[in-house]
Amino acid sequence: KWYGSPHAAPEGLPKFVYGLPELHRAEMAGASYISGVGCNATAANLALLPLVQGGLIELAAPTYIEIKVGSSESGAEGNSGSLHAERANVVRTFSAFGHRHTAEIIQEMGMTNASLTMTAVDLVRGALATVHATVKPGVTNKDLWKAYRAAANENPFIRLVKEQRGIYRVPEPKIVFGSNYADIGFELDESNGHVVSICAIDNLMKGASGTAVQCMNLMMGWDETLGLEFTGLHPI
């Protein structure tokens, strides 16, 4: 359904742990096989993590996810759309729905009604996931603060960004360039139960190589943060 062809080795799937430590940390200790994860799925799942783990949203209700991505998400093979002569000043939706990383969101978050839209922007690296979901009746801002703080406290590479003043009031990819950090934030419209959850990552780090090293550290019984505490390239 998602990749357009049958899985080449379905018998091997039970051997693998899904490679996002924030979701499967305990299972990775001593694991023999850990899968790589999609960078967009990483951003979306980390935006959803506090809401789902806190039991705060209606999983059966429609959940809309929009992710803005840089050119490095195009992969190793070049194409005309990833050339910056053509990409400069672009905000281009290239997948309105049906993106293959949707499968990882459905699998890991237990959602049956999630839709993912992908938009290319004038960046080289970075991904910003914006999730629109519906909270359960009675959920308040206080409940959300508790859930997001818990996610940040329990995971060394998750940071809560929610400020009233300054330039960087919500998560922004620029701040995490070159780092393994995922910045998360939220806003709740209590009048209608609409919550917006945001996650910013560097797709080449937290969305790829950084998480791979994090998984290796856990497999080997090393400190999870080993080699990964670089705070990023900003303000370069």
C-alpha cells in the first residue's frame, strides 16, 4: 500500500525494534536489530508523543499533520526539484496525502485517521511538523503542560519550547540544525478542543544519523547521549 510493492523479507520484521528511542528505549537494550525510521515520521511522532502517551487526544478523530522540509530530504539522488536554483523562494506542497511515512505514524501512534501533507520549503536541512488534533472532553492547558514537561524530562533529546516573548516562541528548525535535539511545543484552543502540536528537528540528525547513533548507544549499553550532545550550528 505505502511503497507500491510487496515487502521483500516479511519474515524478518518480528526481529526488528522500531528505531525511535523515545518510543522503544527499553526494547533496544540488548536488541540485535533496530530499524531505521523515516525523518518525517520522527518529527510527527515526537509532536504526537506527549498527546498520545498522556491519553489527551481522540485517536479515532481526524488528525492532520503538515510537515515542511528542506532539500536534503530528497535523498542521495538529485532531481530538478531539489536544485536550489529552482527551489529558492519556494513553498511547494509535493504530497497532499498518502505519503509513505504515514504508515509509521499510524503504526506507532495507534491512529486510524491520520493524514500527512508534505511541503518543500527553501531550506537545505530541517523539518517542522505541525499536528492538528482534537483533545478529549475536559482536557485543559494544565494537562498539556504536564504531558509536554513529562516528555521533555523523560527524554534527553526532547526540549519544550513555549515562550510568551522573544523571537523563538515556538519550535523552529533553525535552532536545532546540526543537533540531535527535537524541540516540541503546543497551543490549545479550549473553545473547541483543537490542539496544535509542533516539532522541529534536523532531518539529517534526529531524523537520521543522530537517532541511529542514539539507538546504537542503547543497544551497546552505553550512555544514550554519547557523542550526541552538540547543541547545534545556530547562530552560524
